[in-house]
Amino acid sequence: MNQNLPQELEKESLGQLSKEELVNMIIEQSKVIRELQQEIERLKVSRDLDSSNSSKPPSGDIHKKSENKKDIPQDQSNQPQKKPGGQPGHQGKTRKGFGRIDRYEILRPTDCAYCGQKAFTAEAVKVEKHSVAQLVERPIEIVEYQRHTCRCECCGNLQTADWPQEMIPGQDLGTSLQAFLGWANNYAHMPYEKQQEMLWELGQIEIGLGTLVATNERITQAIEPSVTELSSWVKQTQPNIHVDETPWSVKGVKEWLWVVANSEFCLFTAADTRSRAELEAILGTQYQGVISSDDYSVYNGYQAFAQQKCLAHLRRHFKKLIQLPGLHNQEIGKVFVGLIDEAFRNYAQWFETLECASYNDWVNEFKSKLQSSIDQWINLAGATAGRLLRSLRDKAHQWWYFLDNPEVPPDNNQAERSLRLAVTKRKVSGGSRSMERFQHTANLLTVVQTCRRQGKSVVDFFAQALIADSNNSQFRPSLLPQY
């Protein structure tokens, strides 16, 4: 903007200006007005950005409630409103019990409500059963192990009993309790102070902060071989993997947490940068499987068998385009949001039915419709819309790989959902104090998310890793999928 324009225009001073000076002033002011209008439009778009039309996470959305009562559309005013809860036709899930009974408690009447006597028949007329999960009085028990050394009556040898696996000599907490604290720390994101309070509530025991920190460090050391094994295995070709990254603060410096995942595993890696070098360090210089990712430039040109770009990201770009002022932006945005929605609907239908004939018919029709839409709009688009349409044209084999290979999903949800646990951990902890601690956090998150994917108990995995580490055993629990 021109900062030399007079701040106040008085009639007397304007009357002294020549016609040419007045014309120049009007031209300059019209330029300023246009710039201000463009800035206002830009700020409006920025104000309205959320997870549906940008890369902002859903947690950052602000739900605004209007103070004005909404008018009910005429065609909906007489329709009955849906009640909360399951709708007709919805397949519900009924609780099927706990799968075990730890203790039976027989409840018999004591005093007759009519005559006051205490004599009842031994055999019950009716028995009602109801299983309830209860918190026992002391979930944490204190066990004193007394290890005996005895003399063999046959040969006279002195033999000492082995310590049980449930404990590690020199440590105050048993392996199962240490594993549970590892779960509370790295999945429930419970600070050490709250862990202290939890231990007091459950067992009236006092544990120092140093013991809790040391417990987490022991778990980190115990799981490292398992994470290393998974990291080496991932570099081998997998049919389809999902990759993403998120920033992480290490002593106030921005570092990056990478994730490689599919339905069977989830590997987190701490890294200095968001560069191609980091991607190649995780997966190797080339990958013979299909990589699903967003459209970040690092993935473009990476040597892989094939790539599938996330259509959900592309949809958000076109949603934002609808709000941007510019030539044909609204029309182009609506057309391609509609095409992407159609692709998601038909893929979801194929995923549910696995019916290939109708899916392939739709694919052939959709490809033709997509190409004609790009041809129609690409020469009429402005700068922002033009970039999106050229990307669709030049990288069609990456945006639409799933059309011919529906076993690969059209989104990157596997990686993005995996990162949610890490993002929550980052918000609670504020980051890490060193790169070493950052990598330790990545390893712990790897175990938590992989066990969840494989239906394993995280607590059991931590306990088995602690036992193997204390015994220097080569047989460590594995994170590799069992195909």
C-alpha cells in the first residue's frame, strides 16, 4: 500500500490541487481500496479455515454457536425428529460378559420377612445370576519373597531357589506393576505425580519420582531390541504402507516425528528434519511396495513401486478453493469436491461388498468424467485452481492409483490416526528434553500402537520385555505381525 497518502483530506486543501493531481490521488486511493478488499477476503478465508478445508487438525476446530434461532426448512418442519441412540436397522453390540469368573458369592436369605424365622430349605427355588467387575480392596499387594538355600540330602550340595519372574532383584516394583505404569505413562499420558497418587489410591504405597522415572527408563531399554527388529523388517517390502510426519519440540527446537504404519504395525522414528534423507533412512533409498502419503514434496519422486496420494487432503484444498475469490474458483471447487465425494462413496461400497464387476464399470465411467472435467476447467482456472488441476493431470497415477487397485485405500488415515496418540503425548508433555529422550518416546509409542493394532496387551508386552531384559534372554517379545 502507498503509505504517502494524506491521512485527512480537507475541502480547502483539495481545492488547491490541480486536476491532474486529483486524478492521480483518486487512482492511488482506488489501488489502496482494491488491496484492502483483497486483504479482507484473505482474512475471511483464513478465519474460516478448519479441518474440513485445510490441513488443520480436528482438535483445532472452534465450534461457533449462533445466537440466532435457525429457521427450520419448510420440507423438514413436519418431519418427526430422530430420537437419540440406536436407529431402526442399526446392528447393536450387546455385552457378552467378561469371559471368566474369579470368585463366586452365594447370597441366601437370612430372616423371613413374614415370620421372622431363619430356617430355609437347602435347595433354592430360583437362582438369579449377575456378573459384576469389582475393584478389590487392595489391587496392589505387597509380597515378601523368602528365598531359601537348602542342602541336598543325597550329595550335600547347597542349592538356592530361583527368584520368580514376577520380580527383579533390587527393584521395589514387580514386573507387572512396572509394565502397568509404563502403560499409564505412555498411553494414558499420566504424569509422574498422578502416578504417585494412583499408587496410593490403589495400594496405599508411596513411591518416589525417581523410582517412576527409572521404571520408564528400564522399559525403554527392554523394548529397544523389539523396536529395532521391527524397524529392520519394515525396510523389507510390504504390500502397502502409510507414511506421515508431525513436528516435535526438543528443548524448544522443532524436530520431526515420522510414522510408518498399516493395519498390522506402527513404527515411530525421531528425526531432525522433514527431508528426503529421513524418509530414505527409514525405508531405504527405494521401496517395492505402495506408499500412501499426503502431497508433501518429499514423497514426490521417491523411488517406490507406486504411490497413492491422500484424496482427503485434496478435497480440503478444493473446499478452500470454493471460499477463495477468483476466476471460476467456486465452480471448479464444487465440481471436484463432488467428484472426490463420489470416489469415496463408491470405494466404501466396494470395501463393504467386494463386488468387482459394478466397481470396475463405475471406474471406467468415472475416469472419463474426471478427464473431461479437467479438460473443461484447466485453461479457465486462476493460479490456485490451476495448480490443483495440473497436479491432478500430471500426477493422476498417484492420485487415482486406488481406482485400478482398490486393495489400497484412497486416503492416508492409517498414518494420521496413528499420529493422534503422539500428538496427545506432545501436548501433555510439551515435547522432549533431548533427542535421546525423543527417540525413547518414539520407541514406546511404537510398542503401544503396534500392540493395539495386533490385539495384544501392552502391559503384557512390557512385562515380557522386562523379564527378558533382566535375564539377558535372546527370546524377546516380537512386534512383527504373525501372518
